[in-house]
Amino acid sequence: MTSRTLIDTIISAGWIIPGEPIGKVLEGYSIAINHGKIVDILVTDRCMKKYTATHLHDMPQHIIFPGLINMHGHSAMSIMRGIADDIPLQQWLENHIWPIEAQFVSEDFVTDGARLAIAEMLRSGTTFVNDMYFFPNKMAEVVHETGFQACIGLLVIDFPTAWAADADEYFEKALALADKYKNHPRIVTAFAPHAPYTVCDESLKRIATIAQEMDLMVHIHLHETQKEVDDSLSIHKMRPIERLEELGLIGPRLQAVHMTALSESDINMCKKNKVSIIHCPESNLKLGSGICPVSTLLRKNINVALGTDGAASNNDLDMLGEMRTAALLAKGMTKDPTNISAAQALHMATLAGARALGLETSKGSLKKHKDADIVAIKVSDIESEPMYNPISHLVYSANRSQVSDVWVQGKHLLNQRKLTTIDEKQVIANAKSWRSKINSI
Ligand SMILES: [Zn+2]
């Protein structure tokens, strides 16, 4: 008898959707995990002959798929979930969000909001968030302590906030954070200028230079509404994307979020410069901002990833829901049901996100040598029967309450719907306490 290799974890699943190649499904396979990495994906019989594991998970009623990558979030804004609905973006920001932020945003607000958001994301199959908010130092601490993963946005905005008083302080704090986390196994950093209309030319130019020098991505809200484009044309005599090009920001490092108001030349500029576009369909729909022409972008082979935006404009952090909305919206928009298949929607929520982050060699699909960022969803209840195609189920019929288990770099952070690194009762109590404080004004 040959001896089996001892590894950390084996997950044997009814179905595995590896994510690469797009549309592939494996039936009766197992994933072997050691030291946070996938070491093998094999037919279950062969896996059991080759390996023995400390943790063995037999999941014949589950679909296993790559951890979802939420490519645009403001995690701490979860504290403001549902605080102001059914109004346009500028009114929503100027009359509601910004005044509440001015009064309440603090280290504690961000810590509690981040924990609430990460708990929600883990319970809906997300294993990585590309985040942008005040006190990114606190977000990073919560990511570190919970075992979650994030790209922490190094925020730059023209007005003074509790986080920083002026441009020099925003930059000083940004650089200190980038330095602090440069070798962290689960945290990366990116520059996060809020938007072209809230950041001046000088700061944007400075970001372009430093991002290049330090090899950092740049995460920005761009062309969120037609009004943003019109205002830029009247103030700067050019479209926001043209202004960013002049300032040296257009290139493969750029993660352009929203992009609802696009001309043909904007799209060509993104293609030529390998810009990644982050589609946030539910936030755009809810704020009536416009609709990103995803089908056109994908036809041009532009990398399009998916994000929820903050819970204050969505109002959830559910990437399964976001995939379904993205697929349905593209079909409705174009009157063509072939646009954005279920498998393409899953690709946008996984590997396309990893690519936009520059992390596609370690994340975004279930593949030998990649990180073991893995989600299990139970498909044995009435709502899931019968199942002809697991990818169709994942996008068009499943919902996040069916997510049972989540592993982040091999660590079991959601175990049969229980969070293992976050105190759920405390998270709920903190959220209620913030509601009381904000309601009392
Ligand atoms: Zn946003």
C-alpha cells in the first residue's frame, strides 16, 4: 500500500465550478488544500488515494466555486444602509451621506462598519473586497483580524475630513499605510482618489507619479453619471476620462468604477490603455445614475469586473445578487438574451476582478497553486431542484442564504453559516447602537 500525503484540507463536492476555463463544471471531484493553497483538483477516488487530510469535508449536496471578488465597496458605509433612498446621486451625497459622515465618521464608526460589512460579505460568498473609505487604517486592521482579504483604498479627496485635513496629510497617511502593508499576505493597497470632481489636478498628477513608482493600482469613481461628464465639459472643457489621460492616470493600473456615460472614443481609450472597468449595476440602478454598456465593453475585450458599491446605495453586499442583476440588465438593455451568460457573470465576479487587481496568478479561479479562496453553496433544497446546470443555478436561482461554507486562503471562516472569526451578536449590537446615535440628530 502506498502512503498518502498528509495535507490540511480536502473538500469533496457534488460539483466544482473552477472558473477556468469559463463554463466548465466538474462532477464528483475533490480539492486538496495545504498551507492555504490548492495543491490538487482530482476525481474524488484518486484524491483519497493520494492524500489524507486533517480536515475532511464531504459535501455531495454542494456546488464549490471560487471566492467572489467585490471590486467596489465602501465597507464602513454599511452603518448607513437604507438611510436615504429613492433620490439622485448628488442629492443623496450632499444632503444625506456627506453631512452624516461629517458628524459621525470616526475610527470606531469605520471599525464597526467594516466588521458588519465583512460579516455580510463572508455570509454571501465574497472573499475579497476592493475598498475605498475614510480611516482605511481601521478597515485594514479589521481585515487583518478577521482573516478576510482586501485591497485597501488610500483615499484622497479635496475636502478636510476626520481622516485628513489637507492634501499633504492624505498623501502622508496613504504612503504610511502602503508601507505598513506591503508584505501582508491578505492585504494590498491602491490609491483611491474619490472622483474627478472631488480631486484637483495637482493631487491626481501626484497620484499618477507615485502609483507608477510604487506599482500601485488606482481605484476611482468615473463617469458615474452624465451630469459628471457635462460638468467636466463646462469646467475643464474635456470629459473626465480625457482629463485623467492628460494627468497621466489612464493605463492598465486604472480601475474605473461605474462608467455609465461613455462615448465611443471613451470606450476606445479604455481598450487601447487596458483600463479595467468596474460595473456596479444595482447601485447605478438605485441611484438612477445610468447603465454601463457592459455588452459593448466585453465585445471589445475590455476587462469588466463587478462590485456592489456601499450598502448605503445598494442596499446589500450580495455578489450573487449582483451577478444576476448584471446578467439580466445586459439582456434587457440590448434586447438580446445571449448577452452576459451565467458563466460570464461568474467570470466578472471572480477572475476579472483578480485581473483588475493584478492578482490573477493567485486568485479568481480554482486552480493548482492558487490561493484556496473557496465557497460552498447548498443546492439540495426544494428551491434548487431539479438542477441541470450548476452555473445557471448559481447565477439565476440560488441566493446567499444557501452559502454554507467559505474558506479564505484555506482558513474556514464560515462554517455551516457560522462565522468563525467574527462575533455575530456583537456586530448586530454595534449596528443597532450606531442607528440610535444617528437617529438621535
Ligand atoms: Zn462608490
